[in-house]
Amino acid sequence: MTGQSQGRHPSPAAPQTARPRKRRAPAELRRRLLAAAGGEFEAQGYSRTTTAAIARRAEVSEAQLFRYFDSKAALFRAAIFEPLNAHFAAFDDRQRAAAGSYREDARGYIVELQDFMAQHSRMLMSLVVAEAYDRGATGGLDGLEGLATYFERGRAMMARRMGADAANARVRPEVMVRVSFAAVLASALFGDWIYAGSGADAGEIEAAVTAFVLDGLNANPAT
């Protein structure tokens, strides 16, 4: 009897231990949070996006999120302006190293900037709406460190290119970089409305904005 019972009652399986979750490096966690935030803000807008949704999308806890960003507004600003500044920094680095034509390099960058704005148009519009209807919701436009950094880099690059002439420029570099940014931003955000009835296609609009930014008000000189 003892021998017969040995095959009928197998010993219970040993309890399985939970596999420990792989620890992510801080840089990887931050990258995941920014990517998740960008996706949520693009899809939901600023007001409807929650930090809980961002954390779920990034597969982290809210506690981890707040260790890197102290508020939804801080995360929003970083998600918009860190990619923008990285994009401009790459262009500036190319300019410092390149021996080619500044005008042609600048033309290429303006085209790239228009593409960047178009790709992030919903999130940028969310910023505009949030500030229009809830002043200070995203930390205030005047307090957007990322945008201030972008403008300062642009001013420094223009001043470097102009040399001593920068002090006597018709339009100061710190103003010109903002006017250029505004032209590209407005075209990206409000293009469907602005260009309605013009008969212009996307290529013509891109070329016109590029020419305007390169040549300012002299893009179409009086004959």
C-alpha cells in the first residue's frame, strides 16, 4: 500500500518567488516620463492630463514621477521645451563646426523647426490654451525656463554671427529671435485658418515662412 500511494499524491509545488522588477537608471526613468508626458499632453491637452495617467504610461509610480518633477506644470514645460532646446543646440553645434554657408544652414534649420512645430502643434496649442484660460496654470509664460534658454541661445548665435555690428543692428538679436520663433509658431498652430483661401499648398507655405524668417520684412521688397 505504501508503494502504491507514492505516485498518487505528488508533493505540492514549491511557492514561486516574485521576480524582482528591473531597476531603471535615473536617466532612463526621466526619458520615459518625458515621452509619456508628451503623449498624454498631445492626446488630452494640459487640463485633462493627470500625473497618474503619465505615470501609468511610463510604467512608474506617481511617487517616482514627483521625485523628478515637482508638479504637472514642470513636467509639461520640460516635455515641450527640452526637445526644442536639444534641436536648437544640435543646429548651433553644427554651425560652430561648419565652414559652409550660414544662410543655407539657417534655411535648413528653419525648415526643420517648422517640422518640429508641426509635430508638436497639439501640445504647443495646449500651452496657449492653458495660459489663455487659466493664467499661470503651466507656470506662466514669463517663467518658462526652457523658452528663455532657447531665446538666449538664438540671441547668442545671431550676435556671434554679426560680430561688432550686433550693437547697431536695425533689429536687435534678442528681438529678432523672438519674431522668427513667433512666425514659425503661428504658422504651425493657426495655419489652417491663416492660409485658408490662399490656394497655397504645404510646400509653398513652408518656403514662404522660411523666406520671411531669413529676410524679415524685406522678403518681398517693393519694386
